[in-house]
Amino acid sequence: QNASLVDELTETMDCITKIEKDIKNNGWSHGTISRCKQLVTTSLMSGNERQSKVGSLILEYIERELTFVNEGESQNASSDPVESIFGVVKDRMSDDKLSGVTPIILMMP
């Protein structure tokens, strides 16, 4: 009885993981969005009612994001640069807990 639900969730998560990987590696662009829409359409919209509902919500989100992307442009969609900046700041901070971060914060872009 629960095996079908597990299979359904696995298929749904596989689709979401592929979308996340594509967008993280390639950014938001018309090409990326087109690939994501195709993936959602083929893997989720042809599924049962729950999968179709998830697919519809993902497609709505993608369409909203598309309004912020100009043709031929790719926008970064990864948090890696931000995490890297904070990693540098954390590495350069003094071990002295009484030391302020004001001088360190000035080096952030």
C-alpha cells in the first residue's frame, strides 16, 4: 500500500533534485527554465493528482522567475559565493571574543 507513495515521492524528489542541480550549475536563464519546464512536464504532470499539483506549483514558480530574466542572460542562483565570503570573514576573525567585527566587515563587497 505505501510502496506506491514511496515510489511517487522518489520520482518527485528526483525531478526536484535535477532541477536544483541544473539551476545551480547553469544559473537562471531562458534555456535552463525551458529544460526545467520540460522535465516537470514529462515527469510530474503525467503522474497522479498529487504529482500534477506539485508540478503545477513548480511551473508557476518557474514562470514567475522567468519574468526577472532577460533573453540571453544568465543569473547566478547559487549561494556558494555568499558562503565563500562568510567563510573568509570567519577565517580572518580573531579568536578574541571581545574583538569587534567592524574592521572585518569592511572587506566584504
